[in-house]
Amino acid sequence: MPNKGLVLDTGPLVAYLDPDERYHGWVCGQMSQIDGPLISCEPVLTEAFFLLRHYTPQVTTLEKLLLDGMIELSFSLKKELRSVITLRRRFREVPMSLADACLVRLSELYPELAVLTLDSDFRVYRKNRRDLIPCLLPSDS
């Protein structure tokens, strides 16, 4: 069944671009079922560019995905800063990265979309204070 779109985390993005990554095949399978936008944020891209910094072809592909609009960057940290900081404080024991807080906030803004992630912390995080975040994790397949 096709996905209406997904909120995209760093791990799956890197795995999609790097065929040597453990979850490359799983992520490619998930991506092939998308019938909607891939939505992410700048902190996820910062992490991905850092993790791929020694892999020129993968960085070039990531740049192309961004330039071609395949990854939608509609999130504004400036606009959502108060919500993001509140989330980071609420989950400080996990702890929650800036990228994860932005993704949780995106899951609140786009409630119809699941988060594509390799991070099991998304089973702990809650959106809207108490709601489970719909996620696609390798263990779910």
C-alpha cells in the first residue's frame, strides 16, 4: 500500500544514498512505495551532509534530490522554535536531538504522515504531549 508521503529522518536518508549501509535495501523498499512528499528539515540535512562528507557521489545525489525538490523543506525552525525547545526539554532524559525535536514537530504539523526512521527513540517520543508518532522502522517490516 503506497504511503501518502513521509517525514524523513537522517538514518534512512543516509541509508538510501549509501548502498553499503545496513538498511539500504529496506529504505529503498519504503521509498519505492511513496506516493507523496518527503518532508524533512535543515537539522536532518546537516546531520546527513556530515555523515556523508567523505562520499562525494552520495553528497552529489543528496544535493540533486534537494535541488529537484524531491525533499520538501517547509519547516521553519525560527517559527517553530518555542515548540521545538519545549519538546527537547520534555524528552531531555532520552535525550532528544534538535533534528528529532524538529521531526516530532513535523509529525504534529503533518499528522497524516508517518516518520521514516531507524531511531527507536521515536517509540518513546510523543506528539501533542501524549499521542504515539506513526513510524516506519525496520523492525516493523
